[in-house]
Amino acid sequence: MRNKVILAVLAASAGWGLAGVGTRAAYGLGATTVTLLAIRTSVATLALIVAVIVLRIRPTRLAWTHGTLIGVLRIGITPLLFMLSLNYISAGVEGLVITLVPATTAALAAVFISETINRNQIVGLFVGLAGTTLIAVSGDSGLGAEGNIVAGFALALGGVLVGSTTGVMQRHYAPRHDTMELALPMFASGTAVAIVIGLFLGFDDFATYSNQLWILVVVLGLGATLLPFALTLFASKHATATVVSMVGYLAPLVAVVAGVVILGEQVTPWILAGGALAVVGVALVGGGRRTQT
């Protein structure tokens, strides 16, 4: 089981780490944010519906209530903010901003649901914040002259705050439900939000989508949305929070390396320094959880 958990964590890290890279690649092939979000979440939701039918799972009314509340924000709004940020900052820089999620989630959980937060976690929060602040102050977007660090950071930090808030909500409600019972309402409601946004702002002309772009979008829906979510839930059932928290600092490293290798994104000394601080911050938060498990 230990090897399966490690593989699940590594695979989830790869999926989420490549999400930003895949999104920027899709932009390069002609996709826009709202259309990409709607298709990506729809693919994930359809796959989940098939799984629920096969497993004969019927979410309760309470599961639909809690799942919808979480899903609108976590599956619909949070990825929208992160994906919008990729119009202004590189996938690597965005991945480093996302390292704040575990620390901010721990802080919000301490405030709103009275979870214990120790000194290491507090230090980790400030170290991670210092790292992302260093990148922001340096003005390095990872995209050179094409980027806009202010706009990109504002959107990514918005995603961090919404994602962290829904992470606390999920911790609060998840113990009351079976994993799949909660997952279906979450993805269904998140997809509904994405489709409504797309109808309001306008979808792309699908006739212009190449086969390569369709394949990429489907891979993003399954490999960078549904699969990492399912794998982290699996790992959470068989390992400590510390082990699962590894995703928080493996995924950004995948994003930085893949962004450079696949998309030719820029990595400056400031980005490296800020990224190192961010990863250390998340490691401190993860290490702090060890005393609670």
C-alpha cells in the first residue's frame, strides 16, 4: 500500500504540475479561458458520472448541498482565476504562487474550524509568502515582455484565497460523506458554473479547434483535473496529511521544469530564489502537520 500511496502522490503532482503548462499550450493552439474551463470540467464530470453509475452510488440530498457549495467555488471559480492568470504569468511562476495554498489553508482552518496550527506552520506561511512576494517585487513574470506580473499575481492570489477557503470547507464537510458521493455534486456544480460563464462571455468556435487541441483539452480534463483529485483523495485515506502535502511542493517543481522544457518559459535568479523560499515554506507547513496525525 505504501508504494501505491507514493505513486498516487507522484502522479497527482505530475498532473497538477502539468495543468498550467497544458493550459498555456492550449492558448497557443487557439483556445480561450472560459471555453477551456467548460470543456475541461465537463470531461472530468462525464468520466465521474460513468464511475458513479458503474459503482451504483447515489449521493444523498445533504451531499448535493455540501458538494454544490464547495464545487461552485473549488471546481468552477478557483481554476478560472488560475487559468486567467496564465495569460499574464508563466506556468512556472503560477505554480510557485500556488504553493501558498497549503499554508493559507492551514491558517484559515485554524481561524474558522479551530484546527491546530503550530509554530512551524506559521513560519512556513510567512516564508512561502516571502518567496512569492520576492517574485512579485522583482517583476519577473516568466514570459518576458509579454507578461504582466501585477495582473497575473492578482488573479493567481485570488485563486489561492478561494482555493484555500474551499479547502477548509471540504475538510469540514468531507468526513460526513463518502468520497464519491461528495465528488459528483462538486464537479457537476463546478461544471455548471463554467458553462454559465461561457454562455455569458461566449464560447470559442469549435470548428476552429484542431484534433491536437481537442486531444489536449481531453487530457487536461482527465489527467490534470479528475485524476489528481481522485489520487489525492485515495492517498488521504491511506496516508498521513504530511505525505499527501508533498503534492504541494512537488507540483510547482514540475510546473517550473515543464514550463522551461516544453514552452521555453524564462527562469530568472529572482524566480529561482522566490521559488526556493516558497517550497521551503510549504515543506515547513507539511512538517508541522506531522504532530497532528
